Amino acid sequence: MPQLNLATIAYLLTATALWAGNAIAGRVLVGSVSPITLSTVRWALAALLLLPFGWRVLKPGSDFWQNKKRFLLLGLFGVGSYNVLLYLALQTSTAINVTLIGASMPIWMLMIGAIFYETKPNLLQMVGAVVSMIGVGIVLSRGDLATLLSMQLVMGDLFIVLATILWATYSWMLTRPGSSTERQWPWADFLFGQVLVGLLWTGLFDGMEIAAGHAFLDLNLWTGSLILFVAVGPSLIAYRCWGLGVNGAGPTMAAFFANFIPLFTALFSAAMLGEPPQLFHGVAFTLIALGIWVSSSKKR
């Protein structure tokens, strides 16, 4: 049974803090590197760093090849598509908006669990999901609820909604099937398998960006340092921590911790980007947090 102990809490908080830093770094790098190229370079560096520890996964007799279909999906949802969509979202949306919309993850986690994993949400969870969705609506409408039905969404907001759905699917897959989870593999093998396959997917998407003439990379000490950061912290360390946290707490409870990302991002953003949170961000975050509290309450 999933348990929320101090170690699991530490894993999930570490992952969310690093992903908040990833949103900030991605926003800073806008104009210096194209979004899909950024994702490709990030995961190429991560793969090189993991290679000395996880190379055995490529041996012909390894479990990686027996689970190749599973890794194709893990690599696509968790490494390839999610990160490409995140960096695309940051081209037009702010770091705070991206992370607040990502805070709707518990909603998608409940829906995916019910549809594909026969884990039906209870009434309190569904009420909490509705409250959280209202909070997401405030973010999407930029705080003007009167225009919610007629508004023109920023493309970046739609990208991060799709990314969040894919990440929820990825998180459920980390714990299913039970014969192939994060804790039952050598950590480097399991992560390297995902990174390698995800890099192949990202490389495919990058080829499209190059063919369209939109790829660029302005490499200097500053941009290189940020890229190295996202390759080590939000990639290797955060993915390892998230995998352990999901298997310790369960996908739905782990998703609640994703709501710490907006808080960390707001703090980082105010210090580094000059984008202090606005009133509607606070209202949205309050509603999302309230929805999470209701969703996680047990029936009495």
C-alpha cells in the first residue's frame, strides 16, 4: 500500500522544487535556444551523464528489450512530449501561468485512474476536482471570469494542459504493471532506458523544427550553464525523485505535491524574472489548493 512518509515527502518536494527551476530556466532561455532544440540538448546531456551507470540496460538480454513497448510510451509521455510541450508553452506563457495550469494535475490523475486503471474517485475527490478546475479557469482567463467563455487562449496555455495530461499518464505507468516499477529496477537502468527512448522521440520532433527552419542555439557561458542545470537537476535528480515518490505515495497523492511548483516558481520568478505573482494567481492557487484538500479528505 502507498505510504506518505518523510522520505517520500522529501523526494516529491525535491522534484517539484527542481521543476520550478526548470520553468524559470526555460523562460530565461526564450530567444537563446529554440524550444525543441533545448529539450534535445537537455536529454542528450542527461543521457551522456547516465551512460556510465545505466549502459547495461542496452545489453541484448536485459529486461529493457522485454519491456520495449512500455519504455516507448514512458519515453514519449514523460521525457519526449512533456518537455517539448513545456518549452513550447514557455514561448508565449509565463513561468507562473505554466506551473499554475500544471497544478491541475490531480484532476487528470483522477480521471486517468478511473478510465484506465479502475481506480474510481469518490465524491469528495470529484468535488475537489471541480474546485481545482475553477482555479485553472481563472488562470486561463487571466483573472477575468466574464471572458472565460469567449476568451482567446494563449497557445502556450493549451500546450501545458496537454503536457499535464501526458504527465499524469506517465505517472500512472510508473506504478503499473507491478512487475516493472521504479523500485524494482536498478535506478540507473530504469532512468537511462526512459531517457534514451525519450531522446529518440525528442530528436524526431527536433528534426521537424530544423526542417521548418525554426531551430537555433546561441551557446555561451550563461546559456550553457542553464542548459547544464536542466540536464542535471530537473532531469536526472527530479525524475529519480519523482519515480520514488510516485511508488511511495501513489500517483494521485504524488500529483497533489505538484501544486508546490507554483509556490516555488513564484518565489524564483520574483527574484530572477521580475514577474511577481498577481492577485488572480493567488486566487487561482487558493482554489486549486482547496480542491486538493477536499480531494484528499477521507469520507467520515
